[in-house]
Amino acid sequence: MSEFRFLISRIDRIGDVVLSTPLPREIKKKYPNSFVTVLVKNYTKDIYLNNPNVDLILTYDNENGGNKPFWKLRNEIRKLKFSHSFMLLPEERLNYLLFLAGIPNRFGVGHKVYQMLTFTKYVNRKKYKQFRHEADYCLDMLRKINVEVKDIHPEIFLSEEDKKRAIDFRTKVLKNHNKLIGINISSGNSAPNLSIDEYKKLIFELKKIATFQIAVMDKEVPTFIDNIEEVIYPNRNNNLRSSIINFFALDLLVSNSTGPMHIAAALKVPTISLFCPLTACSPKRWGPLGNLSEIILPTRHYCDTQCPIDPKKCDYSGEGGLKADYILNRFNSFTKTLAW
């Protein structure tokens, strides 16, 4: 049995799980013979498939979405005899699971009462620094055990069969076009987002370019976008792994700050991303890592005069906000740097 056995838990959303992927790699650099397991939800486990730095994937919930019974999961974790656990999202139930599983070295985020009661070590994140990335914050867990972090870039690994599927998909949908341009419209209210009308205008302008095939990449396509002629919808009702393969086939993805943007970045697909300058939503903290990218922000005047403060209520509309024609201009400038 390996001397060090690590459990990394990230039981939240797609983008957050993608940003946890540097941890197994950095652990294996220092402890190549260690045993590394990730604990995630079923709908995000595909992010870690084929990852050579991960020895085992555990799921927190059942395939129907309900959490696994407490004692069943506790026993599943306990029998693996982990020496260390890293809880990247504070969660009381998970905290007690890790404690009762007998893991001697447990690390969490913040200093919750339930962490104090279980003697869980912690990384203090009360005072966020705007200019540090979320992936870098996650890696503070490893710094607590003196792992020197040299690379914070996320990564998603595809098998040779996955890559073949991506090539086949690309060949099938491109037809007489040269470039496959993805547009991801929805965001799950995790950040401000362009209005549906402006996305629709952008799609119509981009599809005028004869060399482009436009693909709306959402799993659940928003109303009024779902039946545009000559636009394809490859991820509609798709499982995550198939969607990841389709993202890999893109030449570029346009989206707001959302999980698909992080998937594209981890696959080294160029991205154009809409962002809000508020500290909690800033591209300095949540921007794409490791790929060629263009960040688009509203004007300072817009933020000073029309910001609703609540990111869920902002659609960048109004004077100084973000419009389809401005995004198209930035698109054209960015693609010139890609030697298109």
C-alpha cells in the first residue's frame, strides 16, 4: 500500500471541478508513488476520466442524483485508508464523513464550527485577493503539506478513441466550412451574462461568414435560440463526456464565465469570454487558464452607473454595456492573432 493516500473532494459545479484538476498532477510530481482519489458528483466525474494522475474516482451521489447513504459512503472511503483528504468546498455532511472515515490529516476551506469540532486543518479564504485565481486558491491545500506548486493550469485528458470521435464529429458537421465556432449561452446564474437577444444577433452575424459553422454548445438550449437555420446543437441532452469531446473539436468558444469555458481552456481550445469586474466574478479569479483567450469587460462607466451589484441580475444591457456588434469586433481582432 502506498505511504501517502490522498482524497480530493470537489462536490460542486463543472467549472469548479475543472479548476481542481491541477491538484492530482502536483501531488504526483512530489509523490509519484502515492495513491490519488477524487470524490465528485456523478455529473462531473467525466472531467477526471483518463486522467493519468488519478488512481480512482469516487462519487458522492447516486446516478439518480440523490446523495449516497451516509454510512455506505463512509465505509467506502474508510476501507481505502487515506492518509490525507482535501475538502475544496466547505460542506458539513462531507466533513463528518471524512472525520468518521478515520482520515488522520484532513484539510478544509475556511474555519467552520463543524471543522473545529472535528479538528480539521484549514486554509483561510476570508480575505480574497482579487489577483489570485481560484485554481491557485485550491492549490493552497497542497502548500499546507509543503508541496511546491509549479503549475496551476487545469487539464482534461482524452483517450485516443475520444480524439477520433472528435475528428469524426468535426468532419461530419463542417461540410463546406473551415472553422467550427461554438457559442455557449447559458450560465446557471453563476455570473452576469449577455441577453438572449444579443446572443441571437451575434449568432446571425457570425453565421454570415461562409467559412464558419456555428454550434450552440448548451446542453439545454435557451428558447428563441433552439431552431436557428444552419446552426447545429451537438450537446443538446448530451452526457458530459460526449460534450467534452465536442468542445475539443471546436476552433473557438464564445461564452460568459461558465463551466464550458473552463472545459475549453483545459482542452487548449481558444476562448472569448464575457466577464464582470466585480471581485467575486473577476477574470483574475475565474478567467480561463492555459489556452489562448480574449476577455471582454463592460466599460467602467457602465459598471459605475448601472451595475445592479447582484451578478444574477446583470445582462450587460444599457449604455456602456456589451452588445453583439462590439463582441463581433473583438472576435475579428482576436481571430487575426490566431492566424485565421
